[in-house]
Amino acid sequence: MTPGLTRREREVTDIQEILKILDKSKIIHIGLVDGDEPYVVPMNYGYTYENERLTFYLHCATEGKKLDVIRKNPKVFFSIESDIEPFSGQVACQYGTAYSSVMGKGIAYIHEEAEDKMNFLSLFMKTQTGLDFEFNERLVSAVTLIKIDVTEFTAKHRPKPINA
């Protein structure tokens, strides 16, 4: 987990609750640094949490800007959110949005080996659909896999106020 969370009352520390957020969400926003410019890309993801290690699996075309950027600088920041629900109040300061989120940083690795891609895509599809799929070399030949080894992360939950 990452230190520095300012709203401690919203922090989620129970890993089972964090995994529920990851299961509900379908999009991860990957922040990269392209030279001296930020570059953020929304993507679908798969994940595993094993031996207290969080790992994300992403897929993309075999070439493109994000792969070029990762090859130059594999450090990434990510943000995921779910259960987004705006709410209102009597005055402007009582308006807001209920949400759950997970964010953190890690190192991205590009995988082009067919066996890795078949395994990673199975994890990806399990996260996205809840179903088990198998892949063959022909199917995975058109994609590149990005594996993110997460080094730090935090999770937050802001519930909708009772009177909203």
C-alpha cells in the first residue's frame, strides 16, 4: 500500500474489498511519461493478486505510442474507479460523487512470447467477463501484452451520504 493518503477516513485496507473494486471496474487509466510530457491511456485489464503482489495484464496492438513510451520509460501510474454516483445537497459544498478507487504505481514489461500472451489473455478475459477462455498462438499473434508489476497502491471509498 502507498503512504500519503490525505483522507484516511476513506481509505480501504481490506484486500478483499480492494479486490471487489478491481472486479467491478473494467477500465484502468495508465499514466506514462513521454519525454517531458504526460501520456494517459484508458485500457481494459486483467489482474492477479498472489503472495500479496498485485499484477495487471493489458493488451494492445503490436506497435503504437504506448509501447514506444514504455520501452523508453517503464514506470507507470494507474487509476481505477467504480461505483460512481453523483449526489446533490442543499448548497454547492454538499454536492459530490460517491466512488471506490484503486491507484498506485508500478513497472511495465512488454511480453511478446506466445505462451505468455495465452496465459495473460486468459487472466484478462476472466477479469473482464468472469469466464474462462483458452487461446492459441494464431489468436495471440496480433497482440502485445503489457504486464504491470505493482510496487505501491492505495484504495478509497466515498459512500453516498445518507441524506443525499
